Amino acid sequence: MSWFAALRDTARTGLTLDRALSDPKRALRGAVAVALVLFPTLALGGPSLATSAAMGAFIAGTATFQRSFRPRASLAVAAGIGLGTSTFLGYLAAGVYGLFPVLLAVWAFGAGLAWAIGPTAGVVAANTVSVMLVVVQLPVSAAAALGHGLVAALGGVSQALVITLWPIGSWSAQRAALADTYAELADYARRLRQDPTAHIDPAPFMAARHASAVTPWQDRHRPPELRGLRGLAERIRPTLAALADPKVGAPEEGPERDRAREVLAASAEVMDALARAVRTGDPLRLPRSAPALSVPGTDDATPLRGAARRSARRLGGLLRKAADALDRGDEDTISTPVVGAGGALRKPPLSRMLPVALRAVRRQLRPRSAVFQHAVRLAGVVTLAYLLARLAGFEHGYWAPLTAAMVMRPDFAQTYSRGVARLAGTVVGVSVSTLVVQLAHPGQWVLAALAVACIGAAYLTLRTGYALMTVGISSYVVFLLGLQEGNPLVTAFERVGLTLLGGSVALLVYALFPTWQTARLGERLAEWLAAAGRYAGAVIACYETPAQPRERAVRTALLDSREARSELLQAIQRADAEPGRHETGLAGVSRRQIDRARAAVGHLGRVAVLLEAHLPGADAEPVPGAAEYAEELRLATALAAGALLTGRPVEFGAVREAQARLEERLAGAPAGLQRDGVQRDVVQRDVVRAGARLVGQALKDLERALRGSGGKEGREEAKARVGEWGNGRG
């Protein structure tokens, strides 16, 4: 789209207000925590210390509203420690001429790198820059600096204490994540009735996995219905796909297809009931269509045959297990690891997360990294805004870099939408609050009470829109700084002007030095291709070695594939909001080719899901040639990922040759023994044969999608990327 259209859309997004409000009880709790640290500090230490304490409590409270499945108290303490450190160092640097801008640039660069850890860490780190700018105004002694740092950290401790003593919806986020997973499964089952090759949204599964990682204390206290159900959901998903797919499940037309639709419809109703019970904590109420979870099509009279019959029976068993686990709350039954569940997840404490965070940051220390570019841009913008405000002679010059720090984000859409919302919200908030101060002349205690009310309103409107929330935050800061001496009217004009200065600098610098997501679409696609190849290879290899442990390898490959696909979809969504036409970053590959290739890689991943639904038991007969074919597939997709990045042709001739050898070995393999009247090894071979053909079709579609994207040279250059794409996501 054009620059005008992009700016118009992002501005509209930033100013859009939703009717949704945050939990009023949570907002009230956050405001109470601010009051508990603000009023005593104001009475004992005066306005200066009270400002530091209140800012620390405010930012720590904001951290607890970020999406996270960690205990909110630990988030508040971690945020408080960061705020105390930034405040202490800022006060020390303010006493040395010329040192504070250097510290500001270094701290802003580190805050930008914090996005490598996650959005929550990035937001909290940017807030520490803002607090440093607000509370650091005059040079003080080292002892006084330590005092300000301690009271800022005390604000975080206050939030943690209130959260511990006043728990609200302790498991609501985990319940919602697990319920969303079963609700998505129900919608997926309904879509499969009409479209047997429909795709499922992996986002709820990823969220549920993060939610299921708990600390030992959480594991002892979490509700029984939150144990084990995620693993069952992971097994239900491929079973649904295997039942509906006409290649490995029910035929495309006829009585078996009608029966399969009945199974899918009944399963959707059961999973809706499971989702409601998990979300609300109420007893499970099964639909009338499946009073005892005897899903139509799983009994002996069903016309379903072969792999479809097997999938239907497996689906009924999984749904019965989920209902029994939810209904009885039997911890011994539902906490037992299930096949493909990935085992029990334990969330490490924050102290053990530090090495992991440092490794994540270190991986981003390269010029082409989007996080590194954001860190450099943030440091430059904040420092430039600070120096411009100082050179202009503004007394409250910190407001310009504060605005810049709060506006900057790693991508175009968020930066510009937040920039417009920040400018509008700050102008309104500063104007209204200054008018109140100018007309009413409130005293210190009234100003403190108004500040607490404004921060409660800001917490309440976190989900309403950034513009409205900024009104509350700006008013909070004005009332808080009103405790200091100064002319409120002059200060208001300065703050509005400095807000415009800081926001304009941030938006202008991003326009001059952008990080376009379009240029990274090819890299995201290559990551997903390599991950999907590893996942498909891990699943197919299990058919030749059914007795060997395989859950960890398959589950790890699946999670890598999900994450890579999610990153690509996020990059596409952000790229669609960018102005102009940008190169994809790959020689000769157009955006249209990437979109077509994305569909082909999605088909490859779906085939792997179908094959996972029919994984043989430990006592099954091996499928000869499956491991060799799987290894060839992993190598070929790794080579293709490297070729895609280097602009070379993508080809899968080696996989087609391996498929031909696999067909020959399957045709010549002797039949095994019958079990329960079913030639199970023949069914397994038919599944592998059908899966290999579907893989071949997906790879052929990928070749067609990328045809003409590179020359005939450079295969050796593509092979050089195998170490990165074949052994891990890098």
C-alpha cells in the first residue's frame, strides 16, 4: 500500500477504542498497591522519594497486566528490581557532567535487546527507561541515589505483596488457554466436515503449552482439571485430521464419508462441552447427542473400515479419557504422561532464566537481526530526543525522550499506531490534568489521591485502547510531578510541546531507518520449510523403528514447526501493514511466490500430522525403508531452505528417488500376522505409502511455486546451509 494509506490505517488503529475493560478487581488491586507505597513514602520521605516509589509501583503493576503465565508476584518483583537499578544508576550519572546521555543510550540499547526475550520483557525494559527519565531530575549524593533506587524497587515489592494477599483469578489465564485449545478443536472438527483438508490454528496449542509449564508450587496447587488435558488435545488434533482426510481416512464420497461427518459433528459437541467446563470450572455437561461419549461410528456396526475405522475408535477413546479426567479429577489418571504429550513441563525460576535470556540476547547481536536494529534505533532516538530538548532549554526536557521510548517498537505498524495514540492521549491527559491543578490548586495529599485514581483508570483501560490508557498515564504523571514546585500552566505547555517533539523524532527516525518485515519473509519461510521437513521426517522414521522411544523427537520437531509457522504468519501480518513495495530479501523471489510456497509447506506439515495420527505401537511390525526415506526428506528440505536463502533453485529429485525405492520395498515386503482380524502391518504400509505420495505432491507444489527463483549454479552454496537448517532452527 502507499505511504498515505499505511499512515492512515495505522493512525486509525491507534485511535480505535474498544468497549472491553480490564478486570475491575485487578485494576483496583493495582491502584491499592500504588497507594500503599505512595502515601507512607510521602509522609515519611517527602515528594521526591514518593515520586520514585509511585513510579516503581506503577510500572511493576503494568508488568503484571502483560500476557504471561508466570506468577504475577514474581513479575512485579523482577520489574521492581529493574526499576530500582535504573533509578539508582540514573541518579548517579546525573551528578557527573555528560555521563547521563551516555548511560541513557546504553540503557535504551539494552531495553531494545530485551525484546529478544519476549514482548513482556521488552515492554518492561522500555518502561525502566521512562522511569529513569522521570525521577532523575537533579544531581544527588550516592546515598540519596541508593535511597531512590530502593524505594522504586519497593514499589514492585508492594505490588507483589498485594497480589499474594489478594489473589484474583489465579488460574484464569491457564483455564482460558486450555479451553481455547478445545474450542479450536471443536471448530476444526466442524470445518473438516465440509473441507477434509482444512487447517487448524496452532496458536491456542502454543499458548496452552506455555500455560502448562508450572513451578513445583503451582503444580501442587493447580486445579485437577488443568492436569493432562493438554496432552490429550495434542493427540485429538491429528486423529481428527486422519479421520477426515480422503487419502488416509474415510473415502471422499459414500456411506463412510457420511458416517465420518457424524463422528466429527458429535466430537465437536463433546469438545465444546469440555471447553466450557474447563473455562468455568463447572461440572462437565455432555450433549444429548453423545450421552456416554459413545461417538457414532466407533462401534462394530459402523461401515468405517481400515484406517478410518481405527481413527474413529481412537478418537472416541481419547474423548472418553478427557471427559473422565475432567469429571473425576483423578490426579493419578490424568497426570500420567500420554503418548505425544511431551511429558510434564516445569517452569524454571527467574534466577535460572537469566542464562537462557542472555543466550537469547547474544543470538540477536548481529546487524541483520530485527531486534538488534530496534535496539540501535531506540538508543539513537531516545538520546537524540533528550539532547534536542536540552539544547532547546526546556526545564522538563525528559518528556521528549520518554515519549520516544514509549512509542518505539520493532515493527512499523505498532510504532506508528502507538505514536499517534501516544501523541493524542498525552495532549488530552496533560491538558485536562493541568487544568484541574490550575483551577483547584489541590494540596499534596489530594494530588496523591488523584494520581492513584488516574493509575487505577489506566489499569482499567489497558484493553480499551492505547490512546485512552495514555490519557490516564499522562494525568497520573502530571499529578505526581505536581508534588514538586513549578508553574503548572508553563509546565503543561512544555510537556505538550515535548511530547510532539519526542513522538515526531521517533516516527521520523523509523521512516528513515526502518525494519521492513517484508524483507524477512523469505528467511521465515526457509525456517518453516526446514522445521516442517524435520517434523515429517521424525514421524515417518517411527514407522520403521516402532519399538524405540520417539515421543520427545516427534514433539520437539512439531513444536519447532509450529513456532516457525507462527513467526512467518506474524511477519506476513506486519508486512501487509507496511507502506510501499519492498524486496523480500531473496534474489528473484516475489511476494506471490512466497505466498504460494507457504501453502505448499503447509500441505507438507499437514501430511506429517496425518501420519502422526497413525503412529504404530511398540509391538507393531516395522515398515521397511521408512527411515531411509525420512532421512532423505530431512536432508532435502534442509538443502531447499538453504537454496531459498541464497537464491538458488529448489528441487527435490532425491526425495522422488527415495520414494520410488520405498514403494519397491513396500511392494516386496512379506505380510505379517493378523491381530484381532486386522492385517495391521498392511494398514501401516498403506498409510506410509499414501503419506509419501502426499509428501511428494507437496514438494512438487513447492517447486512450482518457486520456479524461476534462481539459476542452475550454487548447489554447493545451498549445501553450506545444511548445518544450520538440518540440525536446528539456528
